[in-house]
Amino acid sequence: MLFAKEKWMENIIKGLFVLLIFLSLVSVIDFVIATPAGPSIGYVSNSTATTLSANRSQDLKGTITTLNLSSNQQDYKWKAYTGNVTGSLVLDDASGKSIYDWNQGTPTGEVYVSRASSISWANVSCVNQTVIDSEQSALGMTSASVDSINKTFNYTTHKSFLVGTKNITNSSCRSTATYINDARQSITESAYFQEILLKDDITSNLVYTTIIENHQAGYNGVSTFDFQLLVAENESSSTPLLYYFYVELG
């Protein structure tokens, strides 16, 4: 009986020892789910159209003059971003130390821009009209205006893509595509520089999304970019809106 009791105690001690080793191992493992992350931003340039001087017409006294006036004016309800993306897929611990990385020669993935400094990426979906209306109201836009968010993103044609591990089905969200070589593109699923509207289901924050290209000829027909996108502004505010950028490489 004494021998059986000693054997039983020995088995308990061995079991506790194995459990202690397991818990020690678990404590040093960081469980990480891939989600879009804030990139390092390098400023390159900023450009806007110049204001044209008023044109004059000096007509004879006592005449009636009929004029056709044409004018392209800068739209202060919007601003745009273009640029290129570099980076690597890495396997890091919580302190940022890498055990391995995979450099992307040809970048793929998405660029996300939002007024929100934090997005619940596991709870992202296509934008709805309620979120669009709320954003327009916050920015002093009217839905019926030709340059509203509602009228600018008036298509539902785009490629499928992943946000983290969540699939956004092709042609399921509000979308548009920015210009190439100073000209409008045909809005198809193969269009370049597609821009899609998403939302954070938890906070109802709007997320502008564009699919990364590979040095595609851009809006000016001269430069090549990996991304182009539009974001809305508050025309009546003296302070420009602050936007946060996120990148997901895939």
C-alpha cells in the first residue's frame, strides 16, 4: 500500500511539472491575426490647380451680347491621394522582432483611408446608405449634389478582395474608379484604381478602400502609381480633415 501511494504521488508531481512547462510555453507565444496596419508615410508632393483671372468683354454701348460661358472650378468638397506602396510580409513577435520576412517585389493588397483612428477590421462590410448620409451630413454635403459621396460612388462594380480574413464579394459595395490619363474609365471589374466604400459595423465609420495596382499609369498620364483615391472634405471648414491610412499587403 505504501508503494502504491508513493507511485501515485510521483505521477501527480510529473503531471504538474508537464503542466508548468506547457503554461510557460504558452506565456511566450503571441497569437496574431493579420489585419490592415498603419504604414510609414513619406511625403512626396502636393499640387492644386491655379485660379484663373477674370476674362473681360468690352462691348459697344447700346448692344445686347449673348455669351456662352464655360468654367472648370476646383472642387473643395474633395481631395485625392496618389502614391506607391512598398513593404514586406513579416513574422514578428510583440516587440517587432522578425523571425522571417517575405519581400514583395510586386505589391498587392489594399489601401484604406478613414477619419477613424481605429477600425474593427473583423467587423468590416459594405457601406450602407445610412452611413453615407451620416458622413455627408457631418461634412456639410447634400445627397442630391452632383459632387456628393452618394453621387460620386454611384456604381456597384468592383473586384473581390480580402479585408484581413473577411471576403468582400465582387460588385457588392458602392464604388467608383479614378481617372487614367485625364480621362474617365469604363466602370468594370477590370478597371484600374477601383475605390470601394466600406464601413466599420461597430462604430459605423466610413472606410475608403482602393485596390493596389503595380505601377499603373496614373491620372496625369505621366506618373505611375500603385494607388489613387478620393476622400471627402468639409468645404466650409477652415481646417482640413484629418485622415488615417492603413495598408494590407497580400
